[in-house]
Amino acid sequence: MALGPVRPSPLVEQAAARLREQIAAGHWPVGTRLPGETTLARELGVGRSTVREALRALTGAGLVRPRQGAGVFVVATQPVEDWPTRLRRAAVSDVYEVRMAVEVHAARLAAARRTPEDVAAIGAALDGRRAAATADDRAFVDADIAFHAAVVDAAHNPVLAELFAEFTPVLREGLVDLLALTGQRVQDPNTADDAHAALARAIADGDAETAANVLRAELEDPFGGPREH
């Protein structure tokens, strides 16, 4: 089954919008703890999972902040950025959480299991990514995904390969959104080339921990600096 689009579902967006309106109207002042998920679900007429995702969107918008063991608290009445942009950022962050789960493990396995053919395929994909630096964002993203697909293939785990293939449409849209939100390719059209080259070297050298660490560092904060991952 193919995964759905990267943006939150309409039901989640509607729930998040209603909560945002209540916060903006002062229903819950800054510093106030929001009601629990069960109460909010009943008030909004949705399920708890929808409330949970709506709260994640509000957290991404900078309106609320969860405190471990204490609940979710209002920290602002207006988002720092426009609402659609904040929702897109929250959605991209969700994509990267899934990437972390799949790709870091795949990189570790690739370093342990790669064949000479795998190393050649990863090198060719890296060259393709570099060649795409002069193309538009979508073409560059396609070349980037081809590189990561070569890494996943080198893990020789059919379940990981299938997960990555199913995830690819979501990943493509997430990466295109990321580049649009950050403008990372404006100054560096071949953004994150050093990290990708380091990942290719680590896999070729059979250095599983370095491969995993390089990729983890690239995925931990997609908005944290001038890089693509």
C-alpha cells in the first residue's frame, strides 16, 4: 500500500485550526496547560490520534510545548511563521523521523554487506547527484533519492528495500518542500555533497558506525543549517 501525501490529513488540519483559533482568542492564555487528549477529542469531535497529530502541528507552529509528565502548555498565541508554512515544516519533520528509522539502519547494514557492485552503484549515484546540481529542485531531489536508494539496496534486506520504496513518494515531496522552505540550494546548488561523499566512503570502507553516524547527523535536524538532509 502506498503511503499518503506528506501534508497532514484534512481532519488533522481542521482540528489544529480550531485549537489555534481558541488559543489566538485567549481561551487558553500563554502558560496555561491544555486539557488532556481525551477531553480535547470529545470537544472537537475527533479521535485521540487526530488530537495528538494536531498538537504536533501546533508544537511545530511554536504555539504549544509539551512538558514531560506535566502536559502540553500554551507558549504563544500567534505562530512565528505563516500557518501553512508551519504545517509544512511539521510534516517534513515527520518525514525525517521515518527516514531516521529506516535509512540509518540501512546505512549500517550496507557498510557490512556491500559488494563491489554495490560500491560502484553508490558511486555512480553520487556522480548523478552532482550532475543534477545544475537542474531544478525536483530533478535534484530525484537524483538524491537515487543515491539513498543505492545505499538501501546495498543493505541487502528486502524488507528495508520495500519500506524505502513505499516511502519514496512521501520522501520526494518532503525534500522538495524542505528545499522550498529553506532555500538551501540558493547558495549551494549541490547542498550536502560532503556528507554524501563521506557516507559513500564509509560504506566502501566497511565502516558501519561511521556510515550510520554520518547519515544520522544529516537527518537529525532538517531545518538546522544549510544542508539538504
